[in-house]
Amino acid sequence: MTLPGLLDTDAIRKDFPVLQRLIHDDKPLVYLDNAATSQKPRQVLDALSAYYEQHNANVHRGVHVLAEEATALYEGARDKVAAFVNAPSRDEVIFTKNASESLNLVANMLGWADEPYRVDADSEIVITEMEHHSNIVPWQLLSQRTGAKLKWFGLTDEGRLDLSNIDELITEKTKVVSFTLVSNLLGTVNPVETIVRRAQDVGALVVIDASQAAPHMVLDVQALEADFVAFTGHKMLAPTGIGVLWGRQELLEDLPPFLGGGEMIETVTMGSSTYAPAPHKFEAGTPPIAQAVGLGAAIDYLSNIGMAKIAAHEHAITEYAVNRLQEVPDLRIIGPNTAVDRGAAISFVLGDIHPHDVGQVLDEQGIAVRVGHHCARPVCLRYGIPATTRASFYLYSTPGEVDALIDGLHHVRNFFG
């Protein structure tokens, strides 16, 4: 099948060894769980092997050849991330182990900061009901520690943010507004400009969770006009164990560190310490070196194809999937039922069949989807459901895989009678 904007998936899929697998009595693997984690191309796997086989050493410490090579590779990865997100400075890119750590880092910094950034009992924090737990729990913890009031945007029946009360939610007391760019459960792409503009009007800091955006679209931190942007590597072809926090340089200079230890210091005496400039102030201890190298290789791979082309491919696949899913009797999409302002994750319920049963029967047919509340339980509560089945797509997904999912769902309905 030909859809406008599709990539050459025959060529791309040859780079992903796991996509060649046959499972369950020689059925071809149909991998539709990309919002949970992506598969890795040979180029990333080779970069990891080359690092460990040829360059393995700690960074920023030794003066021997391997140490200098490892440091160059690690810092080279930081350069690639900075270019990928259009950061004004490479020093604004902090490596963490995932998006959760990035968001916890910001929440803790703001709890310990001096004015004007300090979050205290007179402050308000605003999030949304569509966040995944990583962008809810850190703010709940900060609120509990400081006495700050936690508020949130609700959701419309169509799966969009309800911004009708934005002026009442974001007020002069608001110190921070944190929200996802793309919902991991609903697939909704949020109206960043409207929220950022209101936050700026009252002087609040803006934190954007781009975990479901960075793998799929052009991510320009300057265009977003946020103060912090967090995302993870394993959803964008990189290994697990590597995340990114981008922050505006003047904020990183003013805010205190999160973790203390090696390499984040300037000087240490038994009485006190001073800290290194960002980004090293926020990277205590031995960092995820190989994982950063793998992230750099993943960025090379994505950039060689082009993020705009990847976004167009996923939009075509998502539009096709949204339309075809609505052919399945008793299927209800949880989230926008069109491809407009929508990411490549589609959650749904199928009649009264439990999503875990849907997922298990699909798996028997070689189709891998995610079931559960997707670490976004408040969204399920909002729509009165315990869980969903989620199919999510990426640059190697094909219309044929969408067709396999539809056939599989018809089989699920017949199986449960």
C-alpha cells in the first residue's frame, strides 16, 4: 500500500535485526510498542560494541589514550544532542539516566533554590491530567515537602487539554508549569504556545516533557520557549539508561545541584565545596558513558533520515490506523479520533474484553502491543476505564502492520465470542 509521505521501510527495516525475527510458530514480529521503547538499529548496536571493544574508560579523569577517547566520544554525544534540539549552547545539555530522573532533577532544584526560583508554601505548581507518572509524582513530592499547592488542567471528552480555565489555573502564585508535549496514552499533541505564553505572563518557569516528541518530530528548544525540556533516549533508537535534560544556561548557573559526588565539584575541603559549571554540576559520579555514545549514534541515524520525513511517515501511518481501527466493531479510541495534532500512539478499548486479554491474543499472532494504564493512571480514571490497549508506531512501521493489527483485533473478537 502507498500512503503519502511514507519512508522506504524496506530499506530501514534491514537495519533492525530484531524486526527480522519470527515468533510463535514462525509468525513475523509486528512490533507496535514503540511508545514504551523503540528497537535499535545495527548502527547503534555497532557503536556500543565499538565503544566497549576499543575505547572503554572513565571520562574526564585519566590522561591515557583510552580515557581521552572515551571523553571525546561522551562529549561528542553532547554536541550531537545540542544540535538535535537546537540548543544555544552544548553546556545546556545534561545527561541523566532517563526522563524521570530529568524531571526529578528539576523538581528538586526548584525546592532547594533561592528566590526568585524557590518553590515554597506560597507557591503553586501546575501540571495536567494527561501526564505520565514521571511528570506527576516528582511535583507531588515537591508539593508535600514545601507546602506548595499542586493544580492541574483537566481533559475534554475528545482527549484534549481543557484550557478554558487557564487564567484561573496559572496565576501570579504559579512558580512552575510542567506538561507533556505529546501524551503517551492519548497521543494528543498539546498547544505549547498558548500554555507557555500564559506562564510567561505571570513569570512562571515552564518544564516540557518531550519523551513522546523527541523520537518523532523536529524538537527545537528555542522555538518552544520553555525553560527546561526533558526526554529519554531509549524511545528514540538509543540504549536504555540515558536521558537528557536541557535547561536555559542562566537557570543552570543559578540553581543548586541535585546530586553530590565526583566530577560535579570545583574544589572540596572538609568544611565545604564549590561546584563545577553546568553541565557537569548536574552529572555527579561516573555518567552513562556507553549509553551516551549510543544516543549519539541514534541521533546520527535519525538525522540522516530527517526528523521532518519521520514525522510525515508517522502521520501517514497514524491516520491510516485511526481510520482502520474505527472499522472494528465495539472499538473505542481513547483520545482524538483523527490524526490532527496527534502523535503515533493510539489507545483503545474493545467492547468489554479486558485489555490484557486483547494483548495476549494479539501476541499469539505475533503482534506486540502495550496494555495497562501506561504509567498514566489518572487518564484512565478520567475516562472511567481500568486500562487500554495501545498500538504505537515508529519510522519502521508499515501499513501492512496496521492491517495485521486490524485482522488480529477481529480474531480477538471472534475468540471471545
